Amino acid sequence: MRCLKNMMCLLGVVLFLASCASLSRQPEDPLEAAARADAQVMISFLSNQNRGLVNYKGIGKIKVRQNQITRIDERIAWVASETAKLNIVVLVSGHPAIKMASDGKWFYYYEARQGKPIYKKIPASDSNLKRVTTIPIKTSDIIHLLAGRVPLREHHSAILERSASGHGYVLVLNRRWWGVTEKIFLDEKKDSVQHAEFYDRTGSLVYRAEFDEMQSIDGYQVPASLSITNGDDLELQFVVNRYWADVDVSPTMFVLNPPE
């Protein structure tokens, strides 16, 4: 009997708390509900951009400017596969001075610009291109962006609203205990991304990516020019001269062995 009474008391407390929660919960504003529904539609649209583009490669130029002064202006070649495999070669005077690769498990870095060659191998989960770009952009982000896709950060809620400028819309992704993790700015028709901004836990901008110019390659819309900035004095630009979609790749392309 004592056990039964305890169970009944516990059930009563649970029902009381549930009723209080339902009474305190305010009905969602219809406009906000519509904005959240629109956000889900937009997330689905962005998730499916160039979805069939798995393997690709290209050649072009990489430019790094700081305080309007050009620090790097060199030729670059790359090949990418899926969402985690990448190989980038920066050519200086026609010679491969910097090589970076990721096979999804490991990130490899090789530099032979001066002195003794530098070789590093670290877990791919810790990798970014800061050593070359000075902007801590993730390897997976570069793969998405060069494929004409916007990286979508992990989030718990999303809303699509008018841009503060009054022109176009902005998709805001929020993460629990974090706040805004990403903002994606769209044109008036909501069918073209103008730029995307990525934020850290403190709410500070990590980097902004903008598709300066797009081109059609084998039915895919991919960048002809891509700019990435830290929102301050640093800008990285990829200029694409040639682009090949749906190319053949092999696992060895994404591994760099130590120099002999």
C-alpha cells in the first residue's frame, strides 16, 4: 500500500508539472511559424544543390590579400571527392611548393618553399587551411564551396527572415547553448546564395564566403570565383580557370607520403 501511495503521489506531481508547462506555453506566432517552415524548405533546397557532384577537379589561382596588399598570388590545382577527400597543390614558379591532402581520416601537409621540407600528418577532424590561407576554414567547407554548395552547420532551430538591408532574405541557423552558428544570405527570389557567414561560440565571425561569379559545368552551377574573408583585413580568393566535373579518382590521390 505504501508503494502504491508513493506511485500515486509521483504520478500526481508529473501530471501537475505537465499541466503547468502546457498553461505557460504560449501559442507560436503564425508569422514565426511560417518563417520556421520556410527555413526548412530552404535548408532542403540548399542540401540538394549539386548533390550529384561527387568528384571534381580544377586549376586556377589562389590570392591572399591583407590590408589591401597581395601576400600570395600563385597557381593552384585541386581534386576533391565526396565531402571529406581533398588534394590541393600550390605552384610557385611552376613547382609544387605546398601540398595539402585529406583522405577523410588524416590530413597531410607538405611544404618545400625554403629550407628543409615540412611534413605533417594530423587527424582530419582537426584540420583546416589556416597555414596557407591564414583563415581557419575547414577542409570540408572548401570541398563544399568549390562544389558550389554552402556548408550547413549543425543546428537545432532555423528561421528565414528578411535581410536587415531590406534586400533579399537571410537563413539563420541557431544551435542550443551556442546561439547563431551560421547566416546564409539569399537574393530576392530565394534561389541564389549571395554569401554565407560562420560564427564561433562567442558569436564572433570566423569567416564569410561569397560566390563572386558562377559558371555552368556539365549541368552543375559551380564557382568561377570564390572569396573568403575574416570580415576584417584578410581576403582569400579562388579564381577558377578550368573545372572538370564527375572525374575519376583513386584513394591514393588523397594521401601524401613523407618525403624521402
